[in-house]
Amino acid sequence: MAKIRSVVVEGNRESGYRRVQILFGTNYFVEIVDRDGKVDFVLGAHHTGIKADATEPNGPLQKLIAEIEQRHPENALEQE
């Protein structure tokens, strides 16, 4: 079942988004949550995954992305 299964959006452009969740593939998900001005990024498979603070440009999420790119350069996105 390799498809996008569900997209959930809580909130709107005018009042602000509180949560965006995408379920895809057989058991994967991405979720972005605004918790009182702090933005959490969550990536997972079924009941496991990772969460990182995405509030600041060079914060924990950026550090996690850099670490993954270093360990898996074959999966890094090319910058144009």
C-alpha cells in the first residue's frame, strides 16, 4: 500500500496551524505540531520514530538532518 493514506490539518492560515499529519506507505507518518509557539517535527513508523524541535533555524532538527546526511550521503537532497 505505497500511497498517501491520510492528511490531517488542524487550524488554518488565518488563525494559525496547530498540527499537520501525513500518514503514508504501509505504516509511516510525518507530523508537525505547534505547541504554544514551539514547533515539533515527528517522523515515524508505526509506534517508533524520532521527534526534534524545529523552532529555530539551526536547532535540534537541523542538527539531526546534518547527522543523517553525513551518515547516509546517498539519501541527501541536492541543493540547487
